[in-house]
Amino acid sequence: MRKPETVSEVVENGLCIGCGLCEFLAEGLHMQWVDDTVIRPVGTITKSEQQAILQACPGAVVSAHVEAGAVIDDIWGAWHELVMAWSGEPDVRFQSATGGVLTALGRHALKSGMAKFVLHAGPHKTEPLLSDWVISESPEEVLENSGSRYAPVSVLAGLETALLREEPFVLIAKPCDINAARRLALRDSRVDQYCVGMFVMVCGGASEQGKTRDAVAAVGASEDDVAAFRYRGNGNPGPHRITLKDGSHREIDYNTMWEDESGWLLQSRCKICPDPIGEAADIAASDCWPGGSPSGEDEGFNGVLVRTRRGAEILKSAVDAGMMELGRPLTPEDFSLWQPHQVRKSIAIQARFEGLSKAGQPVPELIDLRKDKLSKSNSNYAQEVQGSEKRALAGKFSEHSQVSLKP
């Protein structure tokens, strides 16, 4: 298997997730919408910029962040503590997705003075169906921008703004974004100097923008009439709520929204994601639904994987301040019960990569992610290889790149 040798290869082979790293590292590249469906880098790039991008791009290399003394589980990676948790503020717990752990961490970072701002994803300021990177400077703004965003967003496009402030900040993002930020720190010391916490949700994948548009159409609304679109929250999991400009609301319950997997419209990179569980983060938070889907509404609970000593210190600080409440200690088996799809994906990734490789496509280099070991328990290995090869040869992972190399 070989890794991509150019940024264009990352895009052309469906390995780009539009994280925004390119915009940060290359002056001539900008993240733009392609066919109103996904966000991709567009523009020109120098050879040195390309080399820098490929050292951190989650379409080219993905690595776990493993500290000495951490326990390592084959499926769930390195951890110092596993625990059930939720926001200590009842209104935050209710409004946020799941139990509000990531929102609570962001709010605590600002209230405690640990950070001056939070870089994360939120609703676009003028386009209610879109998401954007945002900087929240107050606990109130963190709450306003809380909630899962099942849509394209380039959080790392905000890194330049964040680092130029030369102030401590917290980064809350998808696992692929955190992978890129952690690897970027290997060449840019400002990341570790100013980013005091990297927090992530255990991710089921980022949909193309069409998924959001389909939801609006499903409730008989016009896109022009939408004033706000909220994914989950106001309960756990809470409804997907579409607020119209006349003040009325349309809602879709969580299971209806996601019952048909063929309609998820996941981006190609998500289908072969080698780290949807945030192995590069300080803290990762997951849903806690046996079997992987909610059977109804509950108060909101997160399974928390504390992956670093810094993460453990931040969690303890949030608990001591009343911003977080802890439940029972957890085991890797708990997470496997709640996230069986992540277990299946972890076991299948090596075979999917081999299939893509047999079709002549590059795949990301994996560091400390144990996928070769996990593949030994894949009883469908040959079928997985064949299926991935067939989809690749049929062009299922192919995209058009708008990145050119400067002469």
C-alpha cells in the first residue's frame, strides 16, 4: 500500500474530508464548496507547502497520540480513564447534543481562565443550512454554537486566526481534524504552546450537504424559508429541528433521520476512516446507546475516554468546579456495546485499504492504530477486500481535484 504523494491525489481518491488544514498551510489554497456538496481545497500550491500538508493531512497520514503509562485497548486505543459523564448545568445538558460534555469542557475552559476562546464548529452566521468554524469567547457563545453538525465544515481553516492571537485556546472538532492538528504540532510549536485542550466527539461520519437539504425537503419546507437548522439537542438525542422564518418549526426524530443508511450521504473519507474514535485527542466523548441507536429520550449521558494526562487534569478541574458530573467507571466493553459500528469498522479498515490499494489507489499511512492486528479477527476479510476494490474501480471514491502545483 502506498500513501498519497500529492494533495491532488488526496482529493482525487476520495481521501479529503475538507478539514481546512490546506487553507492554513498554503497561501494559494482556499476551502471552497464543490458542486454545493462538499468543501475542498481549491487553488495553487508550492512544493514545500505540499510537503508540509502531506505530513499532517488526515487523508495522507493518521496517527494515535499515545502517552507513557496509558492503557491500550486494541479497539478503543490509549486511555487513562473511562467514565460516564454529563454537564453539571441542567440547561446545558438538555440543550447540547447527548450529555453536553464537550460543551461543558469548552465553557469550563473559559470560565476558569484556562483558555481565552474556543475554536469549534457552529451554525453559519448568514446561511442557516450551512456550518462554519467559529470562535467562542464566552461560555454563552459556546452554548450558542453547541450541538453536533452533521455536515461539511472546515474547522482548521480557523487555525490561522486562532494562532495569531497568541492566546490559550481549546479546539473542539472531529477526530480527523484533531489528527491533523496533533500532527501539525510536530512542525509548528505554536499549536502545543497555545492549544491547551483538544476535545472530540466519537464520530459516525460527516455527511455531504445534500443530507441537510434532503431533511428540509422531507418536512415539506423550502430552503429559502429556513431560519435555523439544529441537529439534535433539546433532549437526548432530541429532534432535528428546522425553524422557518415565520417562526414555525418542523421536526424529524433521530431514528427517522438516520434509519436508512443509504441516505446518510457520507463523504468517501468517512467510509474508510481509520480513527473515528479520536485517538489523537485529550478527551473523546461518545453516545451511550446499547446497540448503537437510541430507544427513546433520556437525560443525556456521555461515555468519556480520557486519553492524556492533560485531559485527566482538565476533567477533574471541570468536576471540581461543578461544570461536569461523573457517573460510574466504564470499560472498553461498555463502549463496544454502545458503539458496535465502530468495532466493525476498526476490524474492517485493513481489508478496505487493501481493496483500494489493489484498485491502484493510495491510502493513508497509519501509525499506532493496530488495524493490521485487528484485521486478523475479520472473518469477511476477502469479501471486504473484493468489495472495496470493486467500488474503487467503479469510481465510487473518485473526485475532481482543483489543486494545481506552482511551476
